[in-house]
Amino acid sequence: MSVLAAIAVLALLIVVHELGHFSAARLQNIHVNRFSIGFGPTLLKYQGKETEYAIRAFPLGGYVGFPDDDPESDIPPEDPNLLRNRPVIDRAIVISAGVIANLIFAYFLLTVQAGTVGFKDIDYQQGVRIPQVMTEVASPAAAAGIQGEDVVLAVGSTELPTGQEALEVLRNLIQNSPNQELTLKIQRDSDVFSVNVTPDLGNDGAGKIGVMLAPNGEIVRRRAGNPIAALKSGSREFQRLAGLTIQGFGQLIFNFQETAKQVSGPVAIVAVGADLAKDDLSNLFQFGSLISINLAIINILPLPALDGGQLAFLLVEGLRGKPLPMRLQENIMQTGLVLLLGLGVFLIVRDTVNLAFSKI
């Protein structure tokens, strides 16, 4: 059920994106002859007065078709309402509308979440929680008797603060003390006691004791009390998610070798969404918002076969006063499409194999 919910969210985001293009065209009286969700063989089809609406077999995208180059279209080539006959600004609005629709929808989802189920927050308490002790290999923490869900309150005479900064304080103390005995003040349920642990020297020269660290606190949901508060809270969360997404793309561009392995395809994205939905169905609000922002940013990149690539052609046309030769545009777009489809197939196969092996 959670997998179907994640797939439904992705399909909804595709519909929103294509509706952006479609609506921007129709509001300007530009002819649209196809509105398709998915690719490949047609599963369902409805022929409207001017536009064919279709759902296709592979729901990995969608497209809005225009009759400009359709040999079966009976619209005269000089018709002013053909997309290609419109001014650059009109075409730019149509092309960029999908990105704008995704961003607006992401903000809408976050505002609804703020006003209904609310956002998860942490009611911080002193110290750092240890959610897991590494047991695959002998670790200093396991040897010292530290257990999962223990809370570190102090290291020697240094009391750990309350809040997220406590993680950094404890991490620095451990990393800066390889092969030096540390005394940790531990809280386990209602008991408080001390243990001595000596961090191992890691390959990077930093001390390690073999634990995972997490903020110490209780997870609570904070819901907006009125529509204005929901709009403000949704705006803050939208800015946070957009900032994280842009930062992630920046790391991919400037540190490609290390971050490329983290790029995921549709299979892995659905798996993540399913896991989130399994824990709490309301997580799909944030999942949908994050994916919608990612779709917007990916599509605005100036790459062939994406909205950003078509906008780049329009920019060149505006600067030159005339479009690039159609043959050149077609070759660039076809090459880009082949590369994107190849990347998509690669990611799907890789993520499917990874999921299969992770279940063994």
C-alpha cells in the first residue's frame, strides 16, 4: 500500500507539471493537440474538441504536444495561435510554466501539512543520544558497555549542551582524542553512571568509538494555529527544502566524483517514499514537496530535452533575432533525449539490483 502511495505521489507531480504547460498554452489560446501522462503504448484515451488526453503504459514522465509539426494537423502553418508563431515571451511562459507549477504545488503541500498534521520538531533535552552501537566489529563503545539508546551527558568535566550543537561538541571531543581515554557520563533510563572509553585511531586520523549519534529529545509535531501561520510555516519549510536541494545540486556539480553515486532513479525514489509512508502516511506531504522542488530544478537546467534546454534556445533566438536552424535544434534535442533516457534506464536497473540485493 505504501508503494502505491509513493507511486501515486510521483504520478500526481507529473500531472501538475504537464498541467502547468497545458494551462499556460490554453490561457494564451495556443493550440494543444496532446496531453499525455506516461510514455509508450496508450492505456486510456479521450479525444476532446481539440486535444487528445491519454494515459500511457510507462508513468515515468509526460508531455504536452503541439500541432506545429504534426503532419496530420489541419491547422494552417501560418495560424497565429500555433506555438512556433507566437512571440518569444509567450513561448517562454508556456515552457517555464511546468517548473512554476511544481514550485507552487510544493508550497501548497507544505502549507496544507503545516495547517493539518504539522511539521516534526524536536523538543531538545541535554546531551546526545546513541541510537546504535556498531557491533559488526569490536568497537571501543561496545567494549566499554555502551548500549543503544544511552544518552551521553558529559565528557570528563565538559557538560554537553542542550540542542543540535551538542552533537558537534561530542563529535569533536571524540575525534580529537584518538588513543586517549575519555570518561563519558551516561544516562540509561533513570540510571546515571560513568564509563571509560578510548577512541580508536581512524584512517583519517580522527578518533572513533563506533557509535551513531543523534540529538537527544522527543519528536513532536507543531501545527499552525491559523491559515496565516500555516502560510508562514509552509514558506519557511519551502525555503529550507529548496535551499537543501540547490545545495545538493551544487555538490553534484562541483564534487561530482563523490556525490554521483548518490543520484537515484525512479525505483529508489519510490522505495524511499514507500518507507516514509510506512512509518507515517503524513510524511508523503514532505516527500511530495521535496520531489516536486527537485523536478522543478532539474527541468530548469539548460540541458537538451528539458525545459531549461528549450528556454536556452529561446534565449539564443532573442539575442540573435532569429531561431537556430531547426535541423540543429532537432539534433541537439534528440541527442539530449537519448542521453537522458539512457541515464534513466541505467538508474532504474541499478536501483532495482540494489533493492534486490538489500533484501537477501
